[in-house]
Amino acid sequence: MRLALTPDQLLTTTRAVRKRLDLTRPVEPEVIRECLEIAVQAPTGGNSQGWSFVVVTDAAKRQALGDIYRRGYEEYRRLTAAVAQRILQDPARGAIQQRVISSSDYLAEHLHEIPVFVIPCIRGRLEGKSSREQAGAWGSILPAAWSFMLAARERGLGTVLTTIHLFYEQDAANVLGIPFEKVTQAALIPVAYTQGTEFSPAPRESLDRVVHWNEW
Ligand SMILES: Cc1cc2nc3c(=O)[nH]c(=O)nc-3n(C[C@H](O)[C@H](O)[C@H](O)COP(=O)(O)O)c2cc1C
């Protein structure tokens, strides 16, 4: 399936999809391959291409990663409880925050039921690295991850970039046989067909608050 979105439609309607993922419809391995072929057209620092993509379809491994994610999610909710409470009480942001929490709770609960996970990885470990080195590493994997998500959306698939399982990255590495001391996981991207294919641009802060011309 191809949605034939214009480039601007694709870029403005690729949402974090959680509740609208179709948990019952299988995703063909060829479609994942097609999206990954597009992903590896992304740039990397020095054209290093030190990336790997672990595609997980095995039910027992998805269950194990789902359990790791849920442990991480509990930790995340505990660490961010005070900030989340403040945002919930803000009249301008409370309703959106409530929706994000409900959607995130749903994802945590159902993660293992999502048919495919893609875990983009980058060579090396980043602990203790300078911000220049970190920028080089993250900047050599996240553009590819986003390209994958855009290519998926064009094919009727929904995705959401998640990082919560990285609270227990080593445990996830053990589940998947990733050599933790040499390879960093950048995200876990659940992939499924969406229920309906219409998505809209999301509300964002006004550009004037975030753009600086010539000086900060
Ligand atoms: C670096 C990063 C980490 C994220 N981690 C998670 C996560 O662990 N779990 C989750 O449900 N969403 C996660 N998200 C998704 C964001 O919540 C989502 O992109 C944001 O709410 C905007 O969604 P929208 O583009 O549909 O408005 C993450 C997004 C980014 C960019």
C-alpha cells in the first residue's frame, strides 16, 4: 500500500502513533526491508555508516522487550511525576499532556502485541564522551531512524520513536545478543499498520518563540 502523500504532507503528518496501531494485522518483512533501504540513504558523520538495525518479530523476544519497557516506564513515570503534575495543571498544556499520558500508558501495556520492533543501533559506547562526539554519534543514527519512520508512514504503517527501554539497555542487549560493550541502542521503534491512514499536523509552540535570526 502506498499513500502517495506529498513530501510536505508526509513530513507534517508522521505522528507518534500508539492507540491507532493495528495489533492484529501482520506486517510483511519485505515492507520493513523497503523502509530500511530508504533509511540507509540518511547521512552519517564522515559517511561512517556505523549503524545496525535489529528487526524483532519473534513473539518471545517482543514479550521480553515489552517487560523491559514496562520496567523502564515505571521508572520514567516516577522520575517525571512532579513535572507531569505541573504540566497537567497548566490550562494551556493540561489537556494535551493528559492525552500523551493516556496514549503512553496504552503503548506500555500493549507493546509486546505490536508485530514488529526496529531497534536502530550505532557502533561504539557514548558514556563519558564529549558533546561533539555524542552529536556525531546520535546524528549518525537518528536521521536514519526518522527516514525509516517516514518511509513507513508512506506505506500505511505507524511508528513511534521510543527510548524508555534504554533504562535497561543491557537487559535488552542480552535478549537480542547485541554486544553491549561495542554497540549503543538509539531507540526502539514499534511498527504496525495504522487504523485509518488520516493523520494531521500536531499543535506546536509558535515558531517565533523558538527561532532566532542572527542572534539568540
Ligand atoms: C528522543 C525521543 C524519545 C521518545 N521516547 C518515547 C518513549 O519512550 N515512549 C513513548 O511512548 N514515546 C516516546 N517518544 C515520542 C514522543 O512522545 C512524541 O514524539 C511526541 O509526543 C510528539 O508526538 P507527535 O509528533 O505525534 O505530536 C519519544 C520521542 C523522541 C523524539
